Amino acid sequence: MRAIRPSALKKEIKANALADIPTMIWGGPGIGKSAIPAAIAASENAVFRDLRINLYDPVDIRGGLKLVEENGKWRTKYGVPEDYPDPEYQGTVYFMMDELTSAPKATMNACLQLTLDKRIGAYTLPKHTIIIAAGNRAKDRAAVHDMPTPLKNRFAHYELEANIDDVISYAMRANWDESIISFLRYRPALLHSVDANENAFPSPRTWEMLSKKLPFAVDDFYAAASLVGDGPAGEFVAFKSIYKDIPDIDGILNNPGQSKVPESTSVLYAICGALSSRATPENFNAIVKYINRMPAEYQVIVIRDSIAKDRSLITHEKFQKWSDDNADVLL
């Protein structure tokens, strides 16, 4: 299956929603399979229901049995699981069946009617329900089970891959530590590297966790190694140490025409991260003036990451001029 990047997957999910086709996202741990649908739902102010299907027994998919009296006669009825949305709800609902491939086959088979017909037994999902499922692959060694063929045939399937530009775009908006953003630009191969033999390995999820932990870290190496593994942690700590060699960023912004442009590749990446993380409409003139003195590939990084942080910069006169002057460069 050809892999797809997060930004393209978002478009596919929206197209499937319009066509009323369920989406199945395959991918390794920590890559954003759950986060992407949740972000789409949040952007649309839609209800997001996240069901961890691996926690359900087959009968739980339909709901527990209860004894009720009707016209003097007793009969059993299935109760609607509390995780399911109100069938009368008129708004948009994203119904996420997460960890689907980690569920027993019997539980997956119980999802057949729910996936195809948006109903199970007497229960019907709300009219505007968008069904999305996600799961790991067998090669991830994540205790997965083969998906039954009839269930496979009910989905549009996508294999998600980590994409450095999409992750950095998210990281800028989420205010990750700029040293991590700069490091990942420098070493994109360490963005997502699953090693089933290691307890800790790098992924978009663990890098974000490290960003949250760094302000409280006692030892940067152990803080990083506990989340992304020893090898990536060692490289990150070594990279982080060169921050002392970065020219004063305030000095660059105050005097962009005279501030030194370093030659070291790692320092240039660090400057890119520092400048783009601070980009605003007010200082963008100075940023563009400085980066025009840098090699073209670093200019692209700063421009791209600055826009990811603040989309309003697209209308800035300096962005327009830079774009005209660099029309041959793919943003």
C-alpha cells in the first residue's frame, strides 16, 4: 500500500466523509492515527467519540442485555453502550474505532453492521456520522490480528507515514521546544523510527512528550532517552549543546543586515528553528532580511515554518516579495 502524509490524509478523510465512506488508517505507533481525526473534528466543532475497540468484547459492541416489561410481557433488549452518540443528534459526529486491529477477530466481526450500515441491532448512529478506524500493522509487532476480509472491504484504506514538514507545521502551532524542532529539521530520519526490540523509540508522539518534559528535566539525556531511546537522545543532547554557539536571536532581529551568518550546518538549522518560532508580522521584515543572506535551503525552512506558525504571514509584503524572488523554489 502506498503511504500517505498527514496533510493528504486529512483531505482524504474529508472526501470520504462527503461520500459516506468509512476510513481505515494503518500505521506505526505514535504516528498520529488518532490525533488527526480528532483535530479534524475539533476544527469543525464536531462531536468526537473515540472507542478503543480492543477493550470491547463482541457483545459489548451491541450493548448489554436487560430485561424489560412491555404490555405485561417480559423480554430482553440490548442497551445502547454509553460510548455511542445519541441517535437523535443532528450535528456531525466523528465515530473513531481505534486500536481496531488489536481487537479479537470476534470483536472485529461484531463491527461489520456498524461499519457498513451505521447501525447495529435496533441502534442507529446519528445521520451525520463519519466512521474512522485505525490500527497498527503486523510488521509493527504490536499484538495485532488480521482484519476479516468482509470488514476490510467496508473501508477506504490508507497507510500513514510521518512527514517532517507536516509534523513541523503541527509542532510550530503547538509551541514545541524550538531545540526539538531544529533538531528534527537537522535529523529528519529520527522523526519516526520504530524498533520493536527497544522500549523507547522516536515518534511524533514521543518527541512531543519530550517537548513537554524538557522544562522540568533534571538531566537532558535521561529525559530524552526515556522517551526516544538512547541513540536519538545522544544525538539530540549533542545538537542541543550547540545552542551556545547560536548568535543572539534578539541581536539578529535588531540588526539583521550586520549579524553574522554561521557556516556550521547544525548551527544554521538551530537558527532556522529559533527564528521561525519567534516569527510575527512585526519582526518578519528583519527575519526575511537576515535569511536572504543564508543559503536557499535554509531560507525555505524559515519561511515554511514561520507560515506554519502564523498563517497571516502569507499576506505580509515581505513574504510576497520573497516568493516572487524565489519563484523557482518549491515551498
